Amino acid sequence: MSRKFLTTLCLVAIVTMLLAGCVPAAPAAPAAPAAPAAPAAPAAPAAAQATNKVEFFSWWTAGGEADGLKAMLDLYKKTYPNVEVINAAVAGGAGTNAKAVLSTRLTGGDPPDAFQLHAGLEVEKYEPAKYLQPLDALYTSEGWDKIFPKDLISLLKYQDHFWGVPVNIHRANVMWYSQKVFSDNNLTAPTSWDEFFKVADALKAKGIVPLVIGTKEGWEAGHTFETILISKLGADGYKGLWTGTTPWTDPKVTDALETFKKVMTYANTDYSALTWSDAAQYLVDGKGGMHIMGDWTDGWFISKNYKDYGYAPVPGTQGIFDALSDSFASAKGAKDQVNLDNWLKLAGSKAGQEAFNPKKGSICARTDCDAKLFDAYLQSAMKDWQSNVIVPSVVHGAAAVEKWATVYKDILNTFATKGDVKATQDALQQACKDNNVCK
Ligand code: GAL
């Protein structure tokens, strides 16, 4: 539940050892109707406009992700028609390519005006004190400290400053399935791994790929595995992996690896050549049964006009919401500051978030968006975000510093193919030690 995100944040802070002591705060209020209604439209343009351009950087290039971004950019263009909008997106799920390009641009003194940044410890990668603009003044002037959930606010604060404006909340632990395939075979969505393997056997017997996955970009195995870790360790056990209170040597981690290894025996054989959306296409084509992926898949299905999908928490993760949030940040010395500020205001506004999220396949970071604008899946995510236990995604920047998350992803990507449980568990434990969280 939102209120647990605070705990999450503590954990997040501890992970880096950068925050010397995250004081457990009172449970955050559920994301119920938010405080003062924020302006429905972005603020008026600021007085002096230095340039007539503004450049946006993200990894949203296709499907619902591109559609959502376009909707927000269109709103910007409509509000500020004299400003040239440059969409400098770099393709690659989870920022596979974009993050490296962004680092080079930041350190090379050629930053885009606004860029995508996950809420949480990912910001550490970009040396915020050196390269990024603190956005505290905007938080105050726009009333964001009251309109974003308290636990999200805590996640966004790093070294006592806000560095990004959150545009959404995504859920990572969703199992998508083909309703037609399931009903044709009298199956229901599995709620445990035992049920999962029974369903998988039934599908395999019919020549349908039970579990579709694509690992081409190197992060998807880690994504799938973090949801299995959550199912085996529970919310607190999983969070403890990133803070040092759960040892990576725990037999439940072994169990999670054994489970993932078995899951992969039910996967499409071409997984290493496919991206997450290529894999999702198996469902659209009626050739695959289930797919574990974040809820940007909902936006992608919408963009494909595919409606025959069902959704459920990944088996064993009922009542837990594996969360991440995309924000927009900006660099010191941005070239188009006035236009940039107007963008950040729009990105944090109700109008901006209502334009973006229904297409993107995410829920608003704000607490006052109109639920009627969202489809059935997203409405269910809104409810779960308020009632579930929240845990931070590691693959999507919330739970650990980027260098640890990267090593974790690489280890799991190798595991998906090689399946060496002992070597993998040892490597995961070593990565924790290398990041000074485990002894
Ligand atoms: C995540 C990001 C999402 C979505 C996804 C797949 O890291 O937060 O917004 O883009 O990657 O690319």
C-alpha cells in the first residue's frame, strides 16, 4: 500500500549507504483524494523566453509509450505554440541505450532540456549535485508536495532535494494472459507457482507457448526474476535483499532461482532474439499463454487495439505492488530554461498526467486524476496502489543504485540461458557485498 512505500524508501536509502539514517516515518496516507486541487492546466509561460526550443529525452519510442509521450508533447505544443519541441527519444526498453547516451550528454556538457529518470536511487548515477537542477522551488510553487503521495515524495527526495517531476506510477509484477487461449482450454489465471506449472503443462500439451518472454535487451530476465523473488520472499524479505536484512544466501533465493529456471523451460525458444513487446505479440497472435511484464504492456496492447487480454498479479505476489515511477529531470545549465520550466509544470499537472497515462499504460503520480479516463486494468491498478503493500523495483531504478542494478540484470540475463543456480546465487551475494550492503 502506498503507506508502505515509506518503508520502501527507507530501504532504498539504506541500500546506498548514502543516507545515513532514514527515519521511519508515519505510514503515508493512501492516495485518496488529494489535497488542494492543482491547476488543471499548466501554468502560463514565464516572462522572458530565452529560446524558442525545448528538447525532451526518454526511451519511449513505440506503442503506447510513444503515444503517451506524444499526447503530453501535443498538449505542450498547444499551450506554447511558438516553441519548437524536439523529441530526442532513444529506443530500448528500460532505458537500455538511453541511459548511456544521457550520461555522455550530461558529462559532455550537451544535456537535453528534460530527461526521463526513475524515481529512487537511479539518480545517484547522474551525480545530481554536480549535474542536475534541484527542483525544490517548483515543488513549492506548484503544490506538488501536497499533491503527490507522501511515500512517492520520499522516494523522489535524494540528498534532501527533488531532482525529478514524477509523471506516473507503473506496476512491474503483472502476469498478462490471453483470455481466448485460457477460455478455450478451460484455464484460470494461476495464483501460485504450482498452479502456474499445471497451467503451463496444459498449454504445452496443446502446442501453445506457456510463457512468452524476450530477453534481447538484457533487463527482462532480471525483471521477471524480481517478481519471483517477491513471491518467494514476501514484501519484507524482498526489500531486505536491498538493505542487507535478507541475505542473498537465503534458501528462498535458491528456491526463486530454481523456480525461474523451471519457468524458462516453458518459454519460447527464440526469447533471446525478442524484446518485451515482440514477446507480447505472441499473445496478440494467440500463440502464447502468459507474459510477465510491467503495465506499459497495457499501453502497448491498447496501441495494438488488442483487447482480449487478462491480467493478474504474478503468482504468489497477490497484495504486493512492485512499483516504479518515471519522472522528468533537468540538467544544470539547460539551454532552454523557461521552456523547460513550463514543461516540468505541465508534466506535473493534472492535465498533463491525464493526457499521458491512459495511453502510456500507467496511473498518475498525482492523486487527483479522473479514474474514468482510464481502462479497466488501470482502474484496478489504481485500487491496488492504494491497498497493496508497495515494494520498489530494482530493474527500474527504485531499489538500488544503478551500478548494482546493472550487475544484477547481467547476472540474471546469463542465468536465463545457462541456469547455473549456485554460481548465480554466489554472484548475487557478491554483488551485494561489492555495494557494501552485505558483509
Ligand atoms: C521502464 C520505464 C517504463 C517503460 C519500461 C519499458 O523502465 O519506467 O516507463 O518505458 O521501462 O521500456
